Amino acid sequence: MTTCVLAATGFDSGPMLLIIAALLLATGSAAWLLLGRRQRGAKAAVFAAVPLLLLALVATGGIAPAPASAAEPCPPGMSAPVATTPATTDPVTPDPVTPVDFEPGAAGIGDSYFPLDGNGGYDVQHYDLDLAYAPDTDVLSGTTTVTAIATQNLSAFNLDFDTRDVNGDDAIVISSITVDGVPADWSLATTQISASTGQPQVEGSGDDDATPPRTELTIVPPAGIPLGATITTAVTYSGVPIVVADAFGPAGVFPTPTGAVVVGQPRVAATWFPSNDHPSDKATFSTRMTVPTGLEVIGNGRLASQTTAAGLDTFDWEMEKPMATYLATATLGDFDVETNTDPATGITYVDAIDPTLFDRDVDGAPGVKVGDIASQIFATEPEVIDFLSTYFGPYPFSEAGGIAIGYIDEDTGDDLPYALENQTRPIYPAWAFPADVDASVVVHELAHQWYGDDLSMNRWSDIWLNEGFATYAEWLWEEGQGGRTTQQSFDAAYARSGTSSYWQTVVADPGSAGIFAGAVYSRGAMTLQALRNEVGDDDFFAILKGWATENAGTSVSTTQFVDYAESVSGQDLTEFFDTWIYTAGKPALG
């Protein structure tokens, strides 16, 4: 085997060494002659001997550099010769390269309440939804592109995509999947979900199956994906999304006479786009929805563009701050839309009202129209946000507004049984707009823009950090409007019977079936009022505001909040929080 050397330089050092030796010889001889008899000693002899030694080495080959013509070029790509040991000419064996161990990502993000929600192995950065909806057939079609960063070496990874019905039929059909532009293998696996707990069914359970089951889309890329790499996954599909019916009420894509309402919690996103469907993995969104011309699409964030071609309109909504998947919407239909920008704050308000609400009476108030009340309450949104900002810090987004929807089932006359804090664009059913123009529901959902949206849950057990804070915002608003004080609201909630199930809920761990229990909301708010009484107003409001502003854009946990409250107040609050959120039973006062 020939050992390569660096390319020759064309410089021969032999003649130069001879010249140096001659000069040293001459210098040494002159020095010896100039030294007096008494000074000629060992040092002078050594000095004179140096050039003689050099000449001897050159003459014997001890210093004999290879001529330039002896160099043999290295193969392409090599920049240095292979090192050899002093004793042999054999190359030094380099350390072996450790093989990369690629493994599948987990089929869940690690939330014990809903173990198949979300996925492991990656962190989503952006969702790009390029979809179309046909109101005459209710078919949703298009491509969702998910951009993520690998958090491990991946041989495969999952997306949540609830495309199958309980009986196994495919309501949505996937036509192609690519990873980084290259076709990828994929498969679907379905797990039945309990309609009572929201968790996977266990053997022997008597619970009914929820609709739809949880379906995991497993994608096998052409090659392993290394830790830290960007993954761009495009999924093209078409079909009629399945409406969710489970322990938490209806959710999903609800067909309407002119379009669809997209809303739900905790499971909704995976019914209409493949996703890492858990609030702890937030991402930015681009949502383009194409619909027949004349219809409106109301999404999250700002309307970047609206284009028309061949009788179709495409709306491009951009949510440029991270958002949990369940907060995404692209509600569409025949809406009355008003857009205004507050000159004082720069916040742009987009409010949409289903026109049928202008013909519908408020329950218990004949002749008072829901649409008119909705218009009045929506007009107060800048006032509400300004009020909440004094307690929570600056509003976290540059857009706001709301969507007032009609029936989610025209045949039965059913309204959505909840309002939801969809990021920058909450969705409200008719009952949210009472005849007395009470804005408390709107206050609640706008408070979520801080607590629930900008600060999302790390795990579903942390939901009191959403609902308790939003309920306390209602108490603050009521007091600000001249109604009950927050302490009076606390007293009214505390007056409930101590033996009721209300007091048996553990606020910081209500169980998967109890995430929307009334105790999570009002006992969560009571915990905040009790904390206010414990640490005093100054520290309490510093906690409220600092918690929102210092954790903006992240997912947070109850443990983090407890630590933060202690750091601001300087108090050990272990016993306090053990009593109020970690233990069942009615806390003693005083």
C-alpha cells in the first residue's frame, strides 16, 4: 500500500543547509582565531564544532530531505497524510465511527390523561394548511405540511390524524405523503377511546366507544432522520371530517347550511389536519382555505390575503405566534364581518356574526335579537382588553375579535354547549349573548388569550391554570362594573355544601374525565382569591402579571406556578397549595 503525502512544494532544503553550515564554519573558525590563548576552552571548541557536525550529517544522509519530485499526491478529499508510528510505516487506525441508532418516535407525548395525544421525537415549528371546503358535499381536501425539528434520531414518527370511524371506515383518505420532498411509507393504526373518560378503552370496560377513535398515522421516511434535523412532512388527503362525540361534548368540523364551524376541546385538530395534537407542542400557522366565492373564512391571526379565481375565493390567515393545535379554526360560511383597528393599541379586531342570529330571539326575551346583542358586546372588546391588561400585562397578540355562530345542528336546533378561546378569535354560541348585554363570557374567553393561549398547558391536568384564571377575570370584571367584589364571589362559591362532589375534585389533578368540571373553574378562581388573601394585593397582582409576561409564548405547569408564587411573595406556600389544589375536601378558612 502506498502512503500518500501532501502535494510537493518544489523546495529542496539540502543546498540551503550546506550554505548555513559553511557560514557557521567560517564564523566558528574566526571566533577560534580571535580568542586569546587563555580564552580558548571547552566552550570555544563546542562553538567551532557545530558547523562541522552539520556538514557530517548532510554528508551521511542524516539530514536528507526528499526531493520535490518524490511527492505523491493524496486522493481527492484528503488534506493531510496518514500518520505513521515511529517504529513502523503502518497507518494509525482511526477511532471507529459510532453507528447512529435510529428509533421510532413515541405514539404519545407523555400525558397520562390522554396517552395517545401528541407524539414523541420531534417539535413542530409550523403548520401550513392549504385546504379547500365544498359546502355542498362537506368534503375537505388539500395538503397539510408540517415542519418540525427532530428531538431524537428517528426511524419513524407519528402524527395524530383521526381519519377513521369507529367501524374502521376511512372518512378521510390519504393520497400521498412526502418527507423532505421524497415519498414516504406510512400506515394507520386505530385505538378505540372511552366515551366516558377520553382514554383508550381497556379490556372489559363497559364504556361506549367515543367517535372517532384515536388514529395514529405512522410515517417511515426513506432514511433515518438525525437529531436536530428539520423534517418537512406533506400529507395530501380528502374526505368528510368526523364530528367528535365523547365525554367532553361535540367537537370538530360542524357542517352548516353555508359552510362549517371548526371548534372543539380537547380533541378537534386531528379531525381536520394531521398534527402533534397536544397543547404543549405549540407552533405557528398558515391556514389557506378555498371556498365558493361569496363565503367568508374566519381564521386565527391576521388575514394576509384574499384572492379570487374561477369562482373560488382563497383566504390566507397567518398566526405568527405559537398556538396550540386545538385553538386553530377556519370557520366558514355566510358571515357578517367587521374589521377595525384600535388606534390607541394597534390591535386589529375581526368580528364575524352568523346572519341568522339577527333573526333569532334571545332566549327568554322575545323581540331581542341575538345578533344585535352580539354586535353590542363585540363593540366592548377594546374596553375588556384594556381592563384585563391592567392586571395581566400587555395583550399578547396584535389581533383580536370573535365569531358568533348559529346552530351546530340545524335539524335539532342544537347550539354549541360551550364557548372556546380559539387564539385571537374565540367562538361563541347564541347563549353567550344575553338580553342584559352581560359580557362575562367574552371576558372569560379574552382572558384566555393570556392564560390558556399565550400560556398553554404543559399537561391537561394543569387546566385550572386556564379555567381558574379566566374565571377570576370574570370576578374582576364584575367588580369593575360595580357588581360583587372578588371576595363576595369567593364567599358565594365557598357556600356550597361541603359534602358535594364539587369539593371532592382535586383541582390540580381532576382526572381525565374531570378536566371541565365546575370545580376546576370556580375552585381554581377561589384558589387565586385565597392566594390574594394569603400574600396581599401587591404580591398577588405582581404574581398575576409576571406569570403571564415572564412565561409568554410557552407551555406551563402547576409546579412552575407554585414556584413562581413563592419566588414573588418570598413565602413558603407548600401548605397553602396542598390545601387548595392538591387535596380533596373543603378547605377551612381563618
